[in-house]
Amino acid sequence: MKNSIKKLYKRLALTTGLGLCFMGCVNMDLTPSDQAASGAVWGNATMAEQSVNGVYNMLYYGYNNAWLGWWDTWSYMMDLDANWVGGFGSLLGNNTSTNDRASTRWWQVYYAGIFRANDVIENMPNVPNMDESERSRLVSEARFLRSWWYYRLNALYGNIPYYTKALTSTDDTKNAKQCTQDEMWANLVTDLTLCIEDKNLPDKYSSSDDNYGHITKGAAYALRGIVYMWQKQWQKAINDFQSVKDCGYKLYTGSGTNSYKQLFKLANEHCDEMIFSIQCTDKDNGSSSHQKNHFYGSRCLPNDGSGVGLGWTNYIVNPRFVDSYENADGSPFNWDDYIPGYSSMTPKARAVYFYRDGLTDSEYANAEKNGADMSKYLKSGNEARILKAYSNRDPRLGASVVTPYSIYSGGISGVATNYTYRFPYRTLNAPTYDYATDITAMAYYTNRKFVGEGMELIVNYSPVDLPLIRYGQILLLWAEALNEAGQTDEAVNKVNEVRNRAGAQPLNSNTYTQVAGKDDLKQRIMKESHWELLAEDVVFFDELRWKTWKDLKFATTDDNGAVNGMSQWWGKVTYSYKWGGDNYWILPIPANAVQIDHLTQNPGYN
């Protein structure tokens, strides 16, 4: 699809003219911006085919607009820059039906995509002079994309209106039947089954096919299997995930022990693991690319022309999540195993362990002023001591997160240069070559996944495709379904496919990884999903399905006394989250949608 569709992808402009109405209701202008009126589009086979690309376009929205808050920041894995978090009432205990970032925008974005899809589904069958197999395939693609957005809306809001017809006026949205969450899951199974039964929808495209990136039967099986997981229809999910494999999808292992990290590089974006991805290009910042490179990245990224590195470091990996990564032998990580007494110290006091070797007098005095227990400082061994806590862990930690005193290859100087993440920061230039974030006064865990290394990406957007469903994710869902169905041994095998590729200790291979039954494996699969899928914006929806979101994101403290929220390496909290009540399990329907479209508001938001 990158070859056949990317030029049309460029049309996405984040304006009301592409189906987004920021007053809360729907905007009826669903025509691609460089096309004529609807009648002309559906009277011409070429123009009608191009209209499908207007549906795909809506996948970009949000990934070139970081202020909306990517979904991993809603999970417990990541946190959002303190300057941005104020708009997310669902995380701060003050959500309302008029809240923009925490409710309204996603409703608008997903329904804009749905309305575009409906336009295709209804009008494509009447286009003259079009090959019937092509017509059928394009309708199935639009039907899948509609299902994708309904899946997310149903998980987020429940009680949503189910529109299946093309809209001709604003009156068409009024008095629509609102479906319960269970009713919507049934609707999606029906729609996805139609996709699967379409003989013109291929199982899978090869990476060299001009249609690569278009929806496939494998993607439809995968999404239907995910819906079955919500319905707790375990055997049906198992069957669909087997069908995904039968369609030809598999784990990427082409880079040996480095395969997990290399999976997210440009060279491997079309590998057989990718089932459903947002197709990105190397042109047109903000329209056919994403900005994870920019908002995950550091100031060590290539220069933007003004002497400042491209990365803003607005998305931070949470320390409690980092601490969840196992040791390399599969045993649970515990700070006290590396630094005895660590967990009994206050966050301020234990900051001492994270300071760089050879502090200057002023740096030492400032550390004391900030409450660090400097009696435990090692002038020439502090860095080596803390490095041990990160050097013998699940390999996905080092592949996904820039940890203290690790090396990151940056390109701000114009050539690939190794920078070391030290604290306190001094300079990214010689002689220290310190790793520079956008918040150098603080010490936060930052992302490696989707961030360019060296001179790999020299723009603040990224051409690397973003996976929305990949086979590694499907294997873990498959394992969960097998386990729930009582097939625990087979479930272990599926988890071990993922762990073996990552270089992690296989389950049931030693005392630490021995599975103690169904409940134990369920907990292991949930943790595995977080480690495997960090920065991919899919696990939050599993946290909702598992009903673990409240305990993970909003827990007052963990076993080591760490408070929830954005924190520095040693647990000093920048801001915290607040649970607003059990109504927060679903979001409020935007107030204007309730009023204009005559919808019933979700409980707790009236």
C-alpha cells in the first residue's frame, strides 16, 4: 500500500473539513479534499477507489498530534509531560462530558473514520465500470476499518450509537439506537465475519505486493479474535488466532538475538509479523508519518537546524513499570537484591545511588540539599553500582527504554555519537557526551522504541510504520484464550514463542519461571503483554478488558511504597493520578453529542 496509497494519504489535514467537528457533533463533509462532490466520486471507478484512501487517512490522526495523549500514557506503563497532563481529566479525577482530550476528541476522530467508511460501504456497490472483485474487496476493507474504530469506541465508551448508513444530513445522527457493549461486540462479530467470508479479501499480502498495507483476511481474523476475547468466547478466539497463523503471519526472527529491537526498524516494517499497520512515508511531516520519534526522543536526535536536537521527551516510561521487568533468569526484580535497604529508604534519600561518579562540590552540595543520603555515595563507583540493576534483565528492557548510565547513539552532531545517560546532566558535547532530554533537571526513563539512532532519522517525524496488530500480540492473546479454556500447557508454548524471540528465560525452564497453574499463568501473560508491547498503544485496551487499569494506574502505593504518577528514577513524584469513581471505567459521551444527537449519557456523568 505504501506504493499505491501513500500519495492519497498525504491529504489528511487536521481540520473540520475532514470529518472533525470540534463542537461535539459530527461534521458531514466526508469527501476527500481533492475530490468533487459525492455524486461525481461514486460515478467514476477511479475516484471511487481513491475514496477508500480517505478512510485509511483517519488512522493517522493522533499519531501526528501528540497532545491528544497516546494510549500508553493512559496505561500504567507511561506518563505524559507535566505541562500537558492537565487536559486529561480521566487520569486526574476530574473528567467531564465536555473534557476535550480525555473524551471528546477520540469520539470525534473515531466517528469521523466510521462515517467515511459508511460512505464507501453504501456507495461502492453502485459504482459503474468497476471490477466486481475489486468492488467487494474495497467494501470489506472499509468494513474492517469501521469495525476497528467501533472496537475502540466500544471499549472506551460503551453505550455507543451504531451507524451503518452513509450520512446525508445532520438529522441522520439523531435518535440512533445506542447499543450496549455486549450488543456492539455482537455487531462487530457480524461485520468481521462478512470480511472473512469475502473470497476477494486475500489472506495476506507479500511485502512486494503493490497492495501491501491494505486490510487482509488475517487482519479480520485477528480483530474478530480480539472481540471474542472481550466476549470471553475463548474457543472461538483460539480458532481465529489459529486462522491468523494459517494466513501466513509469524514472528520476525531475521535478526537473531536482536530481532525484537530490529522489528521496529524501517528495514523490517513489512515483515510477516505485521498484520495491521499504519503505513507511513518519508515525506510530508504531519500527513503521512507519525511523530513518536519526536515526542519519545531526546535532544541527542539530529539537529533541527537551530542547534537543538529534535526530541522533546514528552512521553516518559514509568519507574514502577520499569521495575516490573524480570531479571534475566526470570526471577522477579527487587531493588534490595542489588542495593540492600533500598526499598526502606525515602525516594529523596535513595537518589544518592543514581548520581554520576566524580560529583563537583556544587553538585554534591545540591544533592545533599535535595535530600539524598550522601553517606552512601561512591565517588568512583556510583555508576557501576547502579548499572548492575539494569544489566541483567529481560532484554526487552534495554531494547525499549533508555535506562541510567546506558548508551544511546545520537546524531545531533551530524554523525553517530554515543551518549551516556548520566545525572546530573552537564553537556552533550565533549568531554562527557551526556544524554540530553528535554527536561535535563529531572531524571526520567525515556523510550527507545520507534526512536531513531545515530543518523537513522533526521526529521522530527518518522516513516516507520506503526503496528496496530502484530503477530507477537496475537500469540499472547492466543495464550490467554488457551489458558482460560484450560489448555495451560499449550498456552505456555505460545508465551514461550514470544519469550524465546526476545531472549527471555522460557517459562517452565527453571524454578523462577515454573508456572503454578491457570491463575499464575494469567498473571504472567498480563505482565508479558506489557513488556512485549510497550509504546505500541494497545495494552491499555487490555487493561480495560482485564479490569486491572484502576489498580495499575491509580494504586496509591506499590509494595515498595512508590506513589503512582510521573516519577524520576528513584521514585520522586512529579504529579499523581486520582481515580474519579467506578464510572471512570468508561468515558463520558461528549455533552454536545448527547444534546445534538439525542444520546443517553453514561452513568455518573450527568
